[in-house]
Amino acid sequence: QQRPGKDGVPFTVRKFRTMVPNADKDGPAWTVEGDKRITRVGRFLRKTAIDELPGVFSIWSGHMSLVGPRALPMDEQRYLEGKIAGFGERLKVRPGLTGLAQLYDMRDDAETKLKYDLEYIGRMSIWLDLKILVISIANTIAIRWDRRSGKATQSGL
């Protein structure tokens, strides 16, 4: 998938497929709680964040870091930039596999995501990155990822 990286420069991120083929045949849409497009294996991959593992190639190539704002699909980033003032500010740093918004935004609300991403950018440090990584690893071991609830009421892109 093409994603905007630092300064909005597009890069290709690889992910394991977690949805049925042609899941976006009607155009891009946010996943919602109980989404029928996610396969059974996909649910497990998302809960453990194993679907993000191929993103390591993007880290090795220098397009991503371990910690930072999540790289959104191009269409979603553009849509949210048009809807929320300052949303493009999150592209001032390299995107990450994990970040404050992934840990603490349980509603998966775009404005809250921006708040956490900007907080991360303002507080960036090795100690904050280590804390985020430790919590992220704990979430993976405890199978606590993909437990957000907010998109159940959102209409999609």
C-alpha cells in the first residue's frame, strides 16, 4: 500500500492481508467493530499486530521508524487533512509501527489521533520511545491490539 511518509513523501508499506479479496470494491472505508470484511486469521493478526510485521522492511529502507505517528493510507490522510486543521503536521516525522495514538486512542478518533501524534512529536525522546515499545510488546503478547470502538459509528471515507 502507498502511504505518506515524512514530509508527505509517498512510500510503499507491506502488510499481511487481513481482509477478504475486494474488500474495498466500493471504495476505501474504515474498518469497524465486527467488520465482516476481516477474515478469521485476519482478526488474530490484527489483535497481535502481526499484520504490521512486514513494516520492518520500511524501517530498514528508512521510510519508517519503530515509533511515530501511524502511516495512514494516502486517501485517508488526504481526507483527514481536508477535514481537520493541522492534520498534516503529523507528517513532520517518519511514521512508526507503533505510537501514542495506537496505545491510547481507544475510539480511533481522528482528532484524538492527531492530539496524540502531536504530543509524541513534541515530547520525542529515547525514553518515550522505549516506554511505547515496552507497552506495545506487552499488548502483542497479551493479544490486546485492535480493540478500538469508535469507528463503529463513523461513516468511512
